[in-house]
Amino acid sequence: MMRWFKQPPPRGVLLALLAAGLAACFAIEQFGLVDDYVRFVLITLGINIILCVSLNLVNGWMGEFSVGHAGFMALGAYLSACVSVKWLGWGDPLWMFPLAVMAGGLLAGAVGLLLGLLSFKTRGDYLAIITLAFLMIVKSGIENIPYVGGPRGFLGIGNHTTLLWTAVWTVLTLWAIRNLVYSRFGRGIVAVREDEIAANAMGVDTRKAKLAAFVVSSFFGGVAGALFAHQLQFINPGVFDIVKSTEILVMVYLGGIGSLGGSILGAAAFTILAQVLQPLGTWRMVILPLILVLLMLFRPRGIMGMREFPWFVPRREFPAKEDKK
Amino acid sequence: MSALLEVRDVTMRFGGLVAVADLNLEVTQGHAHGIIGPNGAGKTTAFNVITGIYTPTAGDVLFRGEIISGRRPSAIARGGIARTFQNIRLFRDLTVLDNVRIAHDAHARYSWPGAMVQLPSARRAEQESIEHCTDLLEKFGLVDAAYERAGDLPYGSQRRLEIARAMALQPSLLLLDEPAAGMNSAETLKLVEFLGWLRDHFSVTMLLIEHHMQLVMTFCDRITVLDFGKTIAEGSPDEVRNDPKVIEAYLGQEDGHE
């Protein structure tokens, strides 16, 4: 974790900015300050940031290669849709929607636990194949459940993903993952990537570290899926395929592995590019992967790979100021 | 004077290859114990068995009278056995401070959900870990490099950092795998001094593999000589130095085949 050893922001600045940002989101929703298209893109950006930073935990900080993130999204999307439409459809979205999102996240997290257990035995290419299989199982499984619409998809989901909710969940995700990364578990996760044998020999419970990474990563993948479902109001299993996973991978490796700032940057760059390239139609899916190829050739760790904007780093991580002399 | 570490009849087989055969070893609390032997004698394998990287094919490893063979390496490390590696294994992309903190973390007790929501206990533990590890780096003369990338340190400092990292585990037994590898005799002399300081300052028992005879003979209280996975001699440096079997293992048989 090479850092930019500039100073952290003066105390309170970050909180003030956050409050201002959330207030702005609230105002936009309340007074309709931006048109629907911009609002849609902003919400997409938030969801993409959550997806990117959560996948980064496994693929960046831990150095594994999971291609199953769209599967966790699907779990979160479908369970939250069940909660908000079928089970608690009568409820006020104000309390019902967060509950639905949490439920989606928890289901994804629980399944992530299983994948984490598999990561004890398998690593690298093999784990990538297992996550790919997991993705296919989720997709086919949902297609075979008529209760959630099978291959036709799940219709009539409420439009509950407001800009404010998206912002709240995005901030929460970034905050929680930052806290995890700058804790003994985060260092354990990074130690697994750096040298698993040495990590073990230094007392790092690598199993616990892997489980923590997978559970947290998939939980927030599920949260993003829930937000996604209530943004589009219609989901079908085909949305959560390998292409969706690939998109998230592009964001991670574009922005930079093992970096919160990089995750935001990657998600932003991807979201904007996807919109800008929209007129090109399917050619878009030629250009985006091409960017990925160029990136791997010239900047394999991404724009912010293993570096961090100082504002995302806890104050305690900075060298103590020289007081003496 | 009791045995801190005891290796009882340990055999380690990889397929048809017997890397360690019926190894017996007793390391007395407070001693510096050396393991010597020609290349391929099974020294590093013995280390890997003691630290749990391998589970022995037969035999037991006892630490403070408890059987530890079969436990996970991380559990053994937390139980008080720290080590360094023959080819330095630092977390190269991390800062010097984080390298040490990762080992120190082994004794932290807060949970990961607690860390994610920044419970006061987690914050306190983090602050404590930074202070403790900075102090430790100070003792090892590495504090000025605390925020540098570990992989960017000069070779000698990397060796020192690896020992500092091991000591952050607060072990009662320190295993050193060829600490003098790649050092010239002046540097080795310094190392002996440093190891002496380490032993006195942390009152840690040491088990070390070393090819550098001068180091082993001057520093160690007791020496075990391995050859082809077997113990061929054990005793004080003087006893070992004059043991004909040792001379044979190192210089070849007198009647000259090889």
C-alpha cells in the first residue's frame, strides 16, 4: 500500500463535504434539480462504486480472481425484490426498502461464506473457474424458479432506489471497507496476497482473512444488486451474466487494485465511458475490452493501483509529526 | 533448564524421498541452538515441520511439553514460535511498519465487524499497534524507514526487518534460517553481535540454521549436525568440532570415494 504521504485533510472537512453531498442528493430528489437522465446516471455511478470497491476487496486487496460478482448481485436483486414486492409490499418504503436491501446483502454474504470456504482449498485459476460455475448456477437456478418469474424476469419492482439512498449506501460501503482494510483483517488480507506462507508463519489466520474478504465483498455485491433491481424496476436472470461480471472487473482493473480512490475512479470512468459510447451501440463492447487490454499492457495495476488518496486513509496511518527539535 | 522445544523421532517423507529421518532434537530454554549440515541435509525441512508448514509423516513436535505437530502454522506462530526464511519473505509491497504490524496483529483481539464499524476497542488496538511497532522498529534501527516500501530496503535491512517482524509476534522461540546468507565476514561479525543483543534484550531462545561455521561455533550453546535427514552428532561446539562423523560429512570419507 504505497501511499501519497501528503497530509490528511484538516479535521471535520471530510465530514462537512459528506454532509454537503448528502444534502445535495436530498435537494436533487426533493426539488427535481436535475433531469431524469442525469439522475439515472448518478445512481448508476453509485451502484458501480459499490460493486467496484467490493469486488476490489477480493480481486485487488486479496489478489484472488473472482468472476462471480454478478451472481451476488443477482442474489441481492432477487431477494430484495421478493421482500419489497411479495412479502412486505404493503410497507412504507421508508423502512421497508432498507430492510429489503439488507436482506439481499445478507443472503449474498451468506453464499459468499461458502465461496470463501472453497477458497481455502483452491486458489488462482481454479478459484476463478469455481466462481464462474457459481455464476452459472445462480443464473440457471433463478431461471428455474417460477415464483420469481423464471427466465421471463421479475416485473413490477417499485422505484425505490433514490439518489439519496444510493449515496447513503455508497458512503456506508466505502466507510466500512476502508475501516476493514485499515485493520488487522485488512492487513491479513493483503498479507495473503503478498505471501501466504509468510502470512501464516506470522500468525495471520489466513482462513479468517479470506472468509472476511469474501463475506464482506459478496454482502456489498448483494446490496448493489438490490439497489440495481429497484432502479431498473425489472430484472431478469440474463442481466446477471458473465458480461456483467466483466464490466465490474473492468472497473476494478481500470481504477486500480487495492485502492478505494481507484475504485471510485474506475467506476466513474466506466460509467461515463459507457454513456459516452452509447451511440456506438454494440461497438461499445469492442472498445471497452480494448481499453482493458491496453491497460494490462501499460498499467497492469490500474490508474491508482496500490496507491491511495490520502483523504481515504485514517489519520493514524500517517507518520507522526516531528514534534521535537 | 527444561526443553522448550522437543522433536521426537520425526520423519518427513515426500513420495519416495525421505527428507528427514527419525530426527530428534531438544532445544533448552535460553539456549542458542545451531543446526548445521551439508546442503540437502533436511535442515529447512525440519524448520518447516516445526512451524507447521508440513505435518510430519511420523513423530511429534512438542513445544512447552504440548504436541504442536498437526496444528495450523498460524496457530503455532501465535503459540510462540516465530521464524525467518532462507530467502527473505517480506511483504514487499507493504511499508516496513505494516510488515511488523501484521505480525503484531496476531495478538490483537477485536473482531472484523467491530473493525468495520470502528468500535472504540478496535481503534485503541490500532493505535497501540502503531506505537508498539514503531518502538520495535526503533530498537532495530529501522524507524527512519518505517513508511518506506519493504522491498525497497537494502538487503541487510531486509534481513533485519524480517527478524524484527518475527519478534513482533513476541515469541519465546525464534527460528532463523541462514541469517548470515549473503553476508561477508565483516557483516557476519556484526550479525553475531546483533544476535547476542537480540537474545539478551528479548530473552528469546533461538534455533538457527547456518552454514557459516564461525558464527555457529562462537554464538551457539549447542549444535546438532544433520546429514541425509539424520542426526549424526550433537553437543557443544567443541564436541561437534572434533567429532569424526562431522568431519566426514563435511570433508568426505578418508578413503576417498568422494
